[in-house]
Amino acid sequence: MPDFPTYERLYKEQSEKTREQLECQLDIPFGRTLDESLDVFPAVRSEALILVFINGGYWHTVSSKEFSFVASGAGKDRSDR
């Protein structure tokens, strides 16, 4: 992907901003290896829906930290639904 560096930079910037703005618990282990961990962004409301974002591939270049920005969209009020 020729323009990958542009997207990688955007993802990193937006993800850092998301981690600064939202409560988060990073690198929670669920297995025996360092690769078996997850990041949790708790909902503000107890009755909120749960969003689980799972990457379908193996990280060669980037990690879960470049995709923290996904949590920022989930925190929006969805009262119109």
C-alpha cells in the first residue's frame, strides 16, 4: 500500500488522542504470552452496549495501540436509535 505511512501516522495520532481523552485500561493479559493482551475502554453509562474490535490478522508492523481511535466513535451518544 503506497500511502501506508500517511494512514499509519493518522492512526497513531488519533489513537494517542483517544487514549488521552477516554478512560482506558491497557495491556490486560488474557493468556500466557505478551501478545495475548487487550485494551479496554469502559463505557460511561452502565447500560451502554459493548463494542469488541478484533483485528483478523497478525500484527507485523502495527499493534493494537494504533487502533485505539476506534473507541472514540463508540463513545458517542446514540439516543436517536
